Amino acid sequence: MRKQIEGPRHHLTQVVHVAPNTHRAWSQSLEELIRTDAAEETAQARLSEIASEVREHPGKVDWRRLDHKVRKAQLALRKAAAPPEKFHYVPESQKEKAEREAELAALQAELAQTK
């Protein structure tokens, strides 16, 4: 989570002049998410609140596209929380292991005959 949240936190340091109190509150809440290793849903909710507040802010342009940076962080969080199936470890059953070992033994025997 730290890696995904660091982008918006760094961006906030560049726009502290826009609303110092808001900056402080957001920075603290993002730091809290990292410190407590909050659940993805909690982080997503907080990031959504920040993006929404930026979009509704009268000086939205002063935030230098912070809402877009937050959206990128949300996508990265979502991706990190649900890695593709190919990265999931599924233990091999005894039957699958026996089949794999039998196939390997057959291939080794065939290789030995060709030498």
C-alpha cells in the first residue's frame, strides 16, 4: 500500500499552498492508511473522498490534477490487491505430482536411449 499511496502524498507536498489545513488533514489520513496497513476498501474510500473534494474545490486547477493522481493510485491499489491468476500459487495434488514425475521419468528414459 505504501508504494501506491506515496504518489498522492508526494503530489500534496507540491500543492500545500492551496489549502494548508486540507493538505495537513489529507497527508495525515494517507500516512495513517500506510501506518496501520489499512484494508484496501478503507484506502479506496479515503482516496475517493480526496478525489471528490478536489473535483468540487473552487480552485480545482490549483491542485494540479491531484484527482487524477489519486485515481491512478486507486487503480494501482486495486491491481495490487487482486493479482492476475497466473501469480496465484495452487498446490499440486498428489495425483498431479505422480503424473508429472512419471512423465519426467519417461522423458529421461527416452533421453538416455538417444545418447
